[in-house]
Amino acid sequence: MLRASGFDVIGTAKNGKEAVEMYKNFPIKPDIIIMDHRMPIKSGIEASKEILSINSEAKIIFASADTTIKEIALSIGVLCFKTKPFSNKKLIENIEKALRIKKPQISMNK
């Protein structure tokens, strides 16, 4: 569906640990990451935290049917939270919107 909509898909992870390892090893980082919440080995929250610790400007669209973790996902820095189920059209709209957003730089000076 993403390829049919004109996007390049550079990887698909089977679990959260693999998602982080793939991200670390990409020579060119993806413009958007679509992260699921419930994954084996490492949850989407854990994987998102690690990816955002590597690159605070990573744009992560978080997807889950569990709305109880929405606040947590947004608080760690994901760009948006998609409640499952959602339409392909809505996902494409969110990806296009996310591509136009410049994430703010956060400085932690003491």
C-alpha cells in the first residue's frame, strides 16, 4: 500500500529489537517510521525511545489499538498517534503531513 502510494519502504522489522538495529544500521535514515505498539522482544514504546535517543529528530508515527499508551507515546517524542483500526487513506495523509513538519531541536543545557 505504501509503495503503491509512491513511497519507498526501506525496511520492515519483525520486532522492536530488530527495528532499533535496522535504524542504527541504515546509512540514510528513513524520513518516517511507522511503529506498532505490541511487538515481540521490545515494545514499540521501548523501540521508539531508543530510536529517539539515537536521533531526536526521527519522525515516528505510532500505531496501536491500545489508547491507554497514547499519552506515553506522545510524551516520549513520537510525532503522532494513530488509533487502530485506521484507513490507508488516513495513514497516507498523516505521512504526507509528517513529511512537512520540522521537529524542533531540544536542548538540555544545565
